[in-house]
Amino acid sequence: MRVLLVVPRVQLPIDTRSSPPLGVAYLAAVSEKRGDEVLVYDGNVERRDLAEVVRGYRPDIVGISANTIQIKSAWRDAALVRELSQAAVVLGGPHPSILPAESLSQEGVDFVVRGEGEATWAELCAALEGKPRQDWPAAASGIAGLSYNSGEGPRHNPNRAPIADLDALPFPAYHHYDMSRYTNLQPTIDAQRTPSYPILTSRGCPYNCSYCSQIGPHRWRARSPESVVSEWRWLVRDLGAKEIGVLDDSFNMKRERVMRICDLIIKEGLNHVPWIMINGMRANLVDEEMLRHMRRAGCIRTAFGVESGNQRILDDVIGKHLTLDQVRAAFRAARNAGMETIGFFIIGLPGETAETMDETIRFACELDPLVANFSMATPFPGTRMYETVKREGRLLVQDYDDYAFFEGRAAYEMPGLPAELSERKWKEAYRRFYWRPKRILRQLGRWSTYRDLPRAVRVAWHTAFG
Ligand code: B12
């Protein structure tokens, strides 16, 4: 079969060309394993139009990946593919997984794969091969994790159980990407280190934080350290990785697994390639010895999801299962281990007041990470926060494109939490964190400060006076 996999183009003020999209790289590997011909089109780095590619390649099946920010672009791509070809159009990824019927009602969309995609995608490709369109609903009817148009409205087959043996998955098929078009994993912090590759050593998260858009069941599954390090070796030795970014939601659920991964990285002599934790580690499950071992294995920077400086917000609003003292200890341990840190914080959660947001800003300054990222609380469909806001507040986002709130606009308001307050506190957070003399002095010592100066001046101006 001729398979085309599409990452829709979106325009955001941040650089999303940081690394090759991993979900699609896994699907490409699965298709290759089936013997299909594969073409990947990442709209964010591609120079050709999708129309030109569809006309030239004439795919049999087109898979389009979408989170909420990408979904409208994904629907446009689906309609375009339908206009130009007879290919089956399949959507997958976080957004259609949560709202499959919505995507099935769009022009050109034939199927939605819900949740983890590899097995469902492989079964669907096998079921559709050589079949005319009128036979597709019958072919799709027994495939778990699939939603489709049956002729009598949308049909949702039962959920698929999460993949039990992650070691059995093929490595992501990066040769379908033009790596020279990607930057490095955290381009606003680091000098160029390319090629940079992501890696996923585990999937899922057992916690259920109110803001998190987790598409699968809240179950954590891990690859074995041996499987992780064989991919690591391939990335370094065969693909020439200059940097690796761990994308796991919960890398450190099991201490002995982390220690063993690091043992193997050191033993194999792979620790000269720097790696970073892209997502936050669980601050309640780290200790200095673990972080020192990660540092020895080449990890130069870790991140922690702190979210709030107010214990009540952490407990009652988010359900984070974390104490402020555990967070303090984690940052201290990372610093002692010689690692840089990133802190993720949220401003404007349901139930917040000016005082709780102040506490978050003060806590960020106290922890003093290299980078503090203050997200404006955004209720993504399918999250507990979304339900709370729909029940008790008022959503201000009109359009899925507006879910990328990089300019600090509030996504909703609640009684006692007007949009104006969240927006003011968001600006204040950046101003108070980044304009501290201690911080400015430290930044003057970093190379990237000079490279990013024009952008930094723009942001600083915006947060201080905009
Ligand atoms: C890395 C990452 C990023 C990177 C992306 C870099 C890149 N080029 O890939 C950066 C930092 C740029 C980023 C930015 C943002 N991100 Co982000 N990100 C992630 C993260 C941590 C990992 C993504 C990943 O690779 N996962 C691993 C792969 C294997 O999983 P996957 O992509 O979901 O794909 C699987 C399935 O979804 C499915 N599938 C996916 N596509 C398709 C297509 C087809 C046809 C099929 C059949 C199946 C299928 O099969 C795949 C294999 O199992 C996820 C969290 C997570 N655990 O996934 C959040 C996540 C995707 N991000 C999220 C958000 C909110 C954002 C931002 C909006 C945040 C913000 N306000 O700044 C921006 C949006 C930017 C954008 N353009 O989309 C949310 C999305 C929620 C939603 N409903 O849309 C997530 C889920 C985090 C969360 N738990 O809430 N992000």
C-alpha cells in the first residue's frame, strides 16, 4: 500500500520544528514493517504544498496526526486529500481520540484511531488493502480502538487495550524525515546541537492531574532498560545524535529502572552525548543519588512539573499528589547533582485568587530554575479542568486555533477569577521571575543570551510594558 502520514502545519510564536514528531515516526515504522511504501509530510518543515505531494504520490491511505491546536489544519488537509484522491483518510492523536465523532463529521474524514495508534493502524491498513470504499465499514467493524462512518452515523468500536509489550515496537522510522530541517530540542535555551532526537522510554502516567490531556488509561508502562539503551545506542552510533530528549510523561516511576538505564548508558560509553528531560520528572520520586547517576550518564537538564506554589491548589484543584517541600528538595537535589532545571508552572487555575498566584510566582523565584515556564491554565477537551470550567465558569476560547495561548490571554473565567486577573498575574509572573538582578547577571554568562537577544528584548518589553 502507498501510505502518506501527515503532520498538519500550524503557525505558532514558538518553534515547533524542534524535533521530528515521534508518534508519526512510530506509525511509519509499523507501516514499513508491513511492507508498505511510506511518505511522511511534516507541514511545519515541508517546502512543498500538500496538494502537490498528494497528486504526485497518489496514496492509498493517508494518516493525519492532530492535537487540539492542529485539528483545524488537520480537517483542512483531510478535505484536500478527499478532493484530490480516492485515499482512505484516517485521523489520530490526542484531539480526535477524545472527540472522535466531531472529526468524523468533517469533510473527507473516513476513520479515527483512538489512543495509542500502532496496532490499530496496522490492522486497519491490512483490513482496507485492495477493498473498494463501499466495503470499508464492514472491514473496519471488528477493529478495536477505531471509530468510523458506518453510513448510519458514527460507530465507535470498543477501546483497544494499551500495548503490553513496548519492547516489541519497532524503533521510530526517522529516515522519513529531513533531519536538517529540525532545530534542537530546546532551541530557546541551547546552542544548536543537531541532529537531536526524542526518545520514549515509557508511556502513560498513573496520576490524573486536572489539566492533563492523557489519551490512554491512567496506566504506566515501561520499556526494559535494555530496549531503551539499544535505541539510545542506535541514535548515537548509527544516526549520529548530538542530543537526546526524553519525552516520557513519568520517566522516574521506578527508581531501579532509571538507575539501570543510566548504568547501561555509561557502560556502553554513550554518556558523552548530552540528554535532557523534556517533560517534568515526578519531584516526589527523585533523590540526589538518582540525579547524580543521571548526570554521570550525560543528563544535563531536568524539568519538574511544579504547577502551583499553593498546597491547597496542588491537592484540591489539580490532584497532583506532591508537596511543596518535595518540590524544594527535588530542585536542591538537582542543583547538587550539577544539573540545570526547568520549572513548569500554571497561572489562573480554577479556584485561584490573586494571593495563590502570588504564591506561585514567589515559589518560582525561590526555586530559581534556569527556565520558568508559566502556562496560562488552558482547559483542553477531555480534561477534568474542562468539565469544571463548563460547569462553573465561562470558556472564552471560540476556536480550537485559540488553544495556543502564548500571548497570555485567559482561556476562561470563573466566579472570583476574571480573565483580567489571570492575564495580569501571567505577565507579572514573567516580569518578576525574569527581571531579578540575580537572574539577569547569570544570563549574561550564557551563550544563548546573545543569540536570542532580539527575541528576549521583545518578550521582556511585552511582559514589562505591553
Ligand atoms: C513533545 C511534545 C511537544 C513538543 C512537540 C515537538 C514535536 N515536534 O513533536 C512541543 C514542545 C513543541 C509541544 C508543544 C505543545 N504541546 Co505538546 N506534547 C509533547 C509530548 C510530551 C510528547 C508527544 C509525543 O511525541 N508523544 C509520543 C507519541 C508516541 O505519542 P503521540 O504523538 O500521541 O502519538 C500516538 C497516538 O496519539 C497515535 N497517533 C498520533 N497521531 C496519529 C495519526 C494517525 C493517523 C494514527 C492512526 C494514530 C496517531 O498513535 C501514536 C503512537 O501510539 C505530549 C505528551 C504525550 N505523552 O504524548 C504533549 C502534548 C501532545 N502536548 C500538548 C500540548 C497542549 C501542547 C501545546 C499546546 C502546549 C502549549 N500551550 O504550548 C503545544 C502545541 C504545539 C503544536 N504545534 O502542536 C498536549 C495535547 C493536548 C491536546 N488535547 O491537544 C499533550 C498531549 C500533553 C498533555 N498530556 O496534555 N509539545
